[in-house]
Amino acid sequence: MVPQAVTTSILTVLVVLVFYYAMTTVESQLQYSEFTSAAYSLQVLSNFDDGAFRLGDSNYVVLTLQRGRIDVGNFTAPLRVYVGGKLVYEATYATVVPEYVGGWLVSTPTIWYRGDAHNLTTSSIVLTLHAEQRGGARIVLRPRVRVLPLGVYRGRIAQGREYREYIVAVYVPRLVLGECGGGSPYHLVLTTEAVNVTTLREDAGNVMVELGGESLTLPVPPDVDWVALAIVESTVRFEVRGV
């Protein structure tokens, strides 16, 4: 009787292990499938670089969540602009950072879908998107500041004297949290609700922008009389609208 009881116990344990393995395998596949779907949807949502500076523009995706969740972080850092070493603009850059957090069986290496890790860029991508492992597998949508040289403008003043003006635009997108609620499937929405432009004219000098411990410098072209700055700030509302 004892050997039979031992055999029965072993078979029971084996059956439980087989069922656990099968269930875990299926659950893992479902979680990875949702993670992949979320990554694709957020790439579509983050393709809003131009719309982020057009008042009233909007972009949205529909995402079904059963294993993961939407989380919202924050990023705050001082933003400074210098011309020829002179501080001409200073503000606190504060934005929310939307994130999708995958299920407990999902893990991921760091993958950049859009942009890179820099807070400052001269490229056209102002909404970056990447995956990382931090308290679970996450897909992070984060804005950054774009510094765009627009070239040298030539004009004439009194007595026909020609002047040369170097024009630089600094694009500053900020995300704010809007309506969040309801159940799956969710509409993730970005809407540009405010755009403000500040213009400055300074004596010629290199333009340097600092944000979050990083700096980006644009050397002034030769024979320039002034530097004209256009600081374009936008407020983009992020919402999660469930059914």
C-alpha cells in the first residue's frame, strides 16, 4: 500500500506541474502578445511630432488591456537657453510621462522605437518611445526639446545697410494629464490644447540649450549681427478614455 500511495502522490504532483506549465506558457504568450500590440499602438500614437505644435490637432489609438496597465510618471528639470554665454530664457520643464506596464511574465531589453535617450535633439522626433525593464516591462512615451537652426536671414535697415540674423527655434512640448477612466478597450488620446511663442533678439553668439543635465550648442555662423530666438511651447493633453 505504501508504494502505491507514493506512486499516486508522484503522479498527482506531475499532473499539477504539467497543468501549471501549460497554463504559464499560455499566459506568457498572451502577455507578450499584448505587450507587442501595445508597442505598435504607442508607436502610432507617438507619431505626433508636428501635431504637438498645431493647436487643436489630435491623435488617438484604441488599446485592449487585460494583462497590463497604463501608468503615468513625471519628468521635471530646469530648462535654460544661453546666447553668447548670456542667460536669455529660463523655465521649469515639467511633463507627464505615459507608460504601458506589461504583465508579470513579460521581460524586455531596452529598445528604442522612436528617438533616443537624449533630452535635447535637432531631429524632428520630439515624442520618443522606448521599452525598458523597470519594475516590470514598460513602454515609455516621453517628450523632449527640439533645437532647430532655421538659417541666416539677410535684410536691410536705414541707409540701405545690410544685416544678417541667425534664426533658431526651440520647440518645447509638455504633456499634461487629462481625463482617465472607464474600462477596456481604451482610447489613448493626445490633443494639443495650447501653443505659445516667445521671440527674443540678442547680439550674435553661440546658442546653448540646457535640460536635465544635458546641453546642446549651435555655433553662430560668421558675420552675423543678431540671433533671433523663437521659443515655441505647447501643452498636449494625454487622456485614457475607456468604454
